[in-house]
Amino acid sequence: MRQDLIATLSGVLETVVLTAISAIVSAIGLLLESQAITALIQGELVLGAWFLFMGALALYGGIYLVGYRKVLTRLRTTTSLA
């Protein structure tokens, strides 16, 4: 009984941590995209392009790699077992 509870709580905690990581990385990506627009408006094309690339990379990592592939898969597995 106790081991089942510990296993369940660790699974829930891991899902919450992965969700938080996904949200933080996605927020960083949005911030970088915002900086890219500002840099491009100011005429700094190289810096703007770098911010665009890094923002897109962070959004890809936060939304797809962590959010979709890890969190959503984990939630689907958890709900199918219940």
C-alpha cells in the first residue's frame, strides 16, 4: 500500500515538474521572440535573426519536445491506466 502511494506520488510529481519545465522553456521562447521583433525594428538584423532562431528553438523544445512528447504521453498513459 505504502509503495503504491509513493510510486503514484512520484509519478504525479514528475508530471508536474515536466509541465513546469515546459511552461518555463516556452515562456523563454516567447520572450526571445519578443526581443527578436524589437531588435529587427531597431535595425539590428543579425541580433534579431539570432533571437528569432533561439526563440523558435526554445518554443520547439518547450511545446513539442517536453510538452507534447513527455507530458501529454505521460498523461495519456496515466488516464488509460485509471
